[in-house]
Amino acid sequence: MEKKIIFSNTLKWNSEYQASIFFGDKASFEFATPPEFHGPEGFISPEELFVASAHACCLTTFIAKAKKAGINLMFYESSAEGVLEKVDGQLMFTKIAVNSRIKTDSDKEKVRKIVKQVEQSALVINSMKTNVTIEATIE
């Protein structure tokens, strides 16, 4: 693996609390602040994307570890719920709970161990309490 891998996207503000985000030529979609924060109904919010990023990373990390361990995965389905609350006067996610349903004909104890490894080592989850810097060009 290279020392540094860069993932990027661009976004364009549309109106009020709503914008579009573009992932090069792969995909794009509109998003907005959730209605709880004065955004319009019917859009995915950054808060939902935050929870979805952790959730998706759980699956992809599980698949990688299961393949490496020779696990035959027959079915995987999960749901995730993020809890947003005030801590020291600041709104933040205090918990993301992922509930998975996994079907395999492989050693079930081995699968349980992999699930615990995912909880400890999933890249996005381990990165969530990070320093964020913003550089702005004001025109």
C-alpha cells in the first residue's frame, strides 16, 4: 500500500441548507441539513452519511477479514443507529450501534472473533475522532 491515499469529492451549494456532492465520474447526489436543523424533507443528511460511513466500513472490513480467514459468507444484513446528543454543550455522536445478521456454514466462533476484530480495527470507525482543518479561499 502507498504511504498516502487521497479520497476526494466536490460539492456545490444549491440553496438554503441543500447542496450537491460529486464523487468524480462515479456518483453524485443532493443532500441537506436534516429537518431537525431547519433543512428540507426528503434529503440525505451529513449526519446520516456519518453513520452510513461507519456502517459501510463494518461490512467491508468484515468481508475482507472473513475472506482472509476462509469463511464462506452466505448472507449478511445489518442496520445501524447513531445517537446524537449534547456533551459539554456540544452536539456530537456518542454512539453508533450496528446490528448484523450473518449466515455462514463456516465455524461460527471464528466468525464471532472476526466481528470483534472489525469492531477494533475498521478504518473509518478508528478515524472518527480526528482533527479536521478547513482552508478557505474567500472571493
